[in-house]
Amino acid sequence: MSKWVIKGLRTGIKTTQYPRKMETASGVSPGLPTAAKGTEKEVQELVFNCPTGAIERSGNQLTVDYNYCIHCFRCKRGSQSPMGWDYGYEWAANTKDSGANRGLGSAFNRSINIRFVDGGACGACISEIEQLNKPYYNMHRLGFFATPTPREADVLLVAGPVTDHMRLPLKKAYDAMPTPKLVMAVGACALSGGIFGPSFMSDAGVSELIPVDVAVPGCPPPPLAIIHGLLLAVKRKSSALLTSSEVRG
Amino acid sequence: MVQSLNKATEWLNLSEISANRWPGKIKVRCKQDRFICHMECDKSIVADVCNWLFSELDYSFASLVVEDLASEQLLTYIFYGGFGNGLICVSYRISNSTTTVPSISNLIHAVDWHEREIEDLFGLVFEGHPRLGDFVLHEEWPEGINPMRADFDPSNPYIHREVDPDWRPLRIVQSPGAFMMPIGPVYSDFAESAHFLLETVGEDVIRIIPRFFYKYRGIEKIAEGNAVEHVILLAERFSGTSAFAHSLALCKAVENISGIEVPPRAKALRIVLAELERLRHHIGAIAGICSSTAFAVATSQASILEEELLRLSGVLTGHRYLFGLNILSGLSIDLADDAIGMLAKNLRGLMVELNKLKKLLYFSSSFLDRLEEVGAVSLEDAVSHGLVGPVARASGLLRDIRKVLPYSGYEKLDFTVPGEEEGDGYARLRVLFAEAEQSVNIINQVASSLPPGSVNAKSFRIAPGEALGWVEAPRGASFHWIRVGEDGRVLRYRLTTPSFSNWHGFHLAAENFAFQDFPIIMATFGLSNAESDR
């Protein structure tokens, strides 16, 4: 057993400095497209190629709705795209329903319990959420803990479009949570149904069933974006925007 | 099994043998060059033909595809591997009004879940099957509404029926003191949605009744009527942890139909990325096994390697889970030479760490106590239940799609298929480590001699037709059947995934073990419900 102790000590600290400092390592985020201006032909092509309708146009100006972006990269790759690209990860945002669940007061600032419900997620979102419990992101240092029961959960983390068969379990888990409580939707599917919903078997996201307070876009959102969402839930970080409509310099 | 895998392939004269055996009832078309054989037979002999392939010629069952065509229904049983290798499609046609068909799951147990699924989704009753009924669609779905039928409208949510409040799941164990322990669908820290009913009389789990398809998103149905490019997005996103493998299988099927030539560089890079995904998956699975035994230090060590691979994937391709890479005719991006160099350098460092971890784990007796002789699956069971991937190989069933149906240039590579005999949790862990090592070996071989050129074709046309795409996904053999219509839209898309095949055999491992072994056995199987439920 002593070998393991030595191994652990030798490994040193791997955990990110975020939120104290921004994470600068590469490969922590796939990025998101941002608003852009282009020629008539480019604009037309980009709107046409976007499979989920996340890119919209007004004149020659393009805006991006992050509720729908599924990281297909079709607006980025291919011929000379004018699309901007945001390589950050602070993407979590309050939604129009924020406050519907009587959000958490300042007593929760330093510690919250999280219950995760899989509403038909593909596995990538779940894998990214799992990373929060692992050395590189380690959410415990921030006072965030996963709990096996909704009865002691403050935040409900939901990924996936909410499939037909998961509607009842999700509603039950939500109802079992004591107030005050928050719902956080993780990933494009949970925000808008993504590529799956709405259909005969999937909803168009979690907000169809229960009010969502914090939305984390991405397909999947990187762990740092989910941490940003949790920090936003306890008001230790400020909200980003769910649409990109201003062309950055 | 071991022998048939490595034996030089010998294409049997299938048409002659089968014509003599069932005169006038079977038509056989063999494509000599591509090792695909179509057998069109009479409904009355389909069970015999399938049994002949499975029991006598040592073929494995791949998939059962039902197509609801305009004037008739077409059922195709697909087999692969075995003596002579290649693929065999056994098909028969029935009229649209036919509702009963023969069941073959009493002969080939691997077909069991396929028949149950099709009964639910198409309303076809398999005569003689002992357990049809709520499977994919749960009890709140009205009987007689079959979503895979051509006339079903998938765009709107369906109105559910009231469930009888006295409804209880089926119980099998009837003895004094027996009780049922439900697990799921919301359980554990970050587990996927699935439900297990464990029947027990105390400490040991006697029966396991899994209830899956909580995550059924109807991928096969919502793919219908869409352009192939859109369906690639579905193939990529229905199981995010094996996105590259599944999108590759679909692309290969469509490329096959349309005769699209994939440039050599794209073929080589597809292998690199597929193996990178396998490596990441296996290390994630190892972390899962360590975590299931509550071995925190080892979990952390494996997780560090997993995250490093995720970041490496992000740097190389822009996406941590390799989304958006496979397109028809190749890849959407090229990897520069220095990126390949960086990959090779990183993998060298990673292998050193992985070997250290392996050594430490193999000499930690408290950890091994939880794995050894736990959750054993015999070779016989693995064959009869049609298990695939690392789970099957840990039981001695060494069938690897990369060897038996080589694709994308695997036939030119020098690698071994690691196998074990015991079939227990420890054997599965050893297979994961050995396969991870082979993946790095494959990446190094390909990266050292990458052909130059472009990674996709500038123009091509999608032709109508049908084809099967296959791939050895990280969790095992995966088959994508696709039929493309005249307008380039998908008419039928059938997905057979390794998680679906292996969950079917999961109860073999977990029954007759204690409660506390259950999460460990589950972790050593390393399956995904998203991949299984589709």
C-alpha cells in the first residue's frame, strides 16, 4: 500500500486553478462559434449548413443561439468561414425561468449538494460531469458534492433531451428535492432537445417539464463550463449570454 | 475460436451446399471479392439455415434487420466471421399483413433481444418466443402502436395510456423470504439511467431482471427521411463515448453503397482516431473499475490519464470526444505532421504511466480480491449469448472485427487480439490493459508511415441502395445497416451496438454473486446505456 501513497505524492497537484485563475491548458474546451459578418453567399451557406438552426441571419450579420449549437464544426470547417470562434468555457447563463424555483440563498454559497439525473444523455455529457469528481477538476475543493438522493440535493443537474421514459423519474426526483432548489440543464440536448428532440420519444429539453435556472450550452459542455454553471448557481460567478449577436473586434 | 480467427480465409462454396440441402427453397448470391453472401430463403427454412450457419459453420450473429417496405416486409439476419469468414445475410420476405414469424432465439440465444425489440417496434410476433411484451416501450405505451412502422408519425409526442396502479414487474423467484431489490433508474452518483430488479433471499443475487430503454430516443426512426449528412450527426451523438467508431461505421456503409473512394491518408487517420478513442475508453473503463472497488488513489491515477487523453483529442481535433470528424469520403480535417509527432510523444509518456499503474494494480491484493473469480462468464455462454468486444475476449471468444472483417486498412497492420480464458472481472481488466497497449502500437505503426494527399474527396454523389457498415467500437462489434432512397434520403437505419449485445449477457455474470459485487461486475463490463438504448 505504501507504494500507492508514494505514487500519489509523486503525482503532485494536477487540479486546475479555476476559478481563482483562468485555465490556460489547451484542449480543455471545444469552443463555440460567435457572431460574424459575411458576404451574402457566405451568410446563406452558413445558415443553410447549420443542422440545428443555431445560426440565424439578419442582413449580412450572423447570430448564434447556443441553445442549439451541437459542435458539428460545419460552420468552422470548409471554405473560408467568416465565423468567429470563442475558445473560452465560461458559457453558463441564467435563463428566463431563473428564480422560478426560489433560488439558493447566500447560506448555500460555500457548499451545495448535487443530484444528477440522466434524461437520455449520450454519455459524453455524463463523462464530462464525471470529470468534476476527478483530480483535474475536483469540485470538492469548491464545496460541491454529489449526493445519491434528491432528498438532500440543492441542485438538480440534468443532461439529455428528457426521453419519454425518463419524464416520470425526472419529475419525481425534482419533486422530492426540498426547497430552495435549483435546476441546471447541461448540454445542448437538455437546453433544446439538440439533435434528438422534439420527437415522438424526446422532449425539446428539460424546461418542457421543469423550470430551469441555469443553462450550460455545449455538446458536451467541457467540465470547466459545468463548474462555471455551478459557480453561477451560487452567485460566485456572473452569467454569460446564451446568444452571440455582437461581432467581436 | 482462436484457430478460426487466424486461419487463412477460405470462402466456402456456400451456394452449392445450401442448394443441395434445401433444394428450391434458397437462392444464394456470393460476392467473391467482398466476402458478402446473400441468401434469400423461404420463411419455413429460415431457422434451419441460421442454425446451420451458427452451429455448424461457427458464424456469429450480428444483427436482425426488419424493413417495412411499401409492398412487403423484409427480414434479414446478418452473420459474420467463422469458417471462411465474410458476411452472410439470410433474408426472407413476408406480406404486409403477416404478423407472426418464426422465432429462432431458442436456437441462437443472441437473437433473443432483437426479437423482443422488433415485437415492440414493428408489432411482429415471433412464434415460440417465451417472453415478448414491454421491452423497448414501457408499460405506459399503448399496445398496438408500433413506432418503427412506416405509417407512424415520429414528429409528435405520443399520448400515453394510464398505467394500471397495481402493475408490478414480473417476478421469477418464488420462495419464502424472497424479495426484490430495485436499483434505478436514478441511482449512484453519475450513473446512466437504467433499472435493475435484483431478486434475492438474503445476501446473494439470484436473478437479475434489467429494465432498459429509459434512454430510448428512437434514433432509427428519427433518422428516416433525413439526408445522410444529418444521420451522421445522429450516429455520432447517440453514444458520445464511442462517437468516432459509430460515425465511421455509418460513413463506411454509405461509401460502400455509393462507391465513394476514401483517400489513403483519410483511411490511415481514421485508424489513428479510432484507436485514440478506444484507448481513452479503455482507460476510462479502468478508472471505472477502480472506482467501483472504492480504490480512490488508483481511480485518480487512471482518471488523470483519461483527462490527458481528452485534452490531447481536443488539441488534435478541436473536440474532446472526436465529434464532427467523420464525413462521407473521409475526414473533415487533416492532422499536420507536427500534430502527429506530438501525439506519438504524448502517447509514449502515457504508456509509461499506464504500465506503472498496471503493475501497481496487479500487485494490490485487496483490489484483486474484489475482481478475481467475480462475475465469471464461460466461453460457452459468451458464444451462445453472442457477446462481443473486450468482455467476450476475456472469456476466450477472440472475435475482433478488425481481424475478421478488416476495414479502413487494418489488414495491413501488425497487432494482436489480446484474450483471456477465465472470463472473470480480473480477466476483463487485463484485456482492457492489453488492448490499450495494442491501440498505442497501432497508432505508432500508422503514424510512422502516413500516406500524403488529401483527406476527403471534393465531389461525390450519394447513390441509392443498401449496405452494412461495421466497426470494432471500443466496446465491441457494431453494425450499421442503412438503406438510402432515390433522393439520397435514409429509408431505414438499423443500429446494432456492442452495449446492446453485451447487456443481454450481463445477467450471466452478475447472478449468484453477492450484492456488493454487483457494481464491480457492472464496471468490469463497462457498458453504456446510451449506446444500448439508442
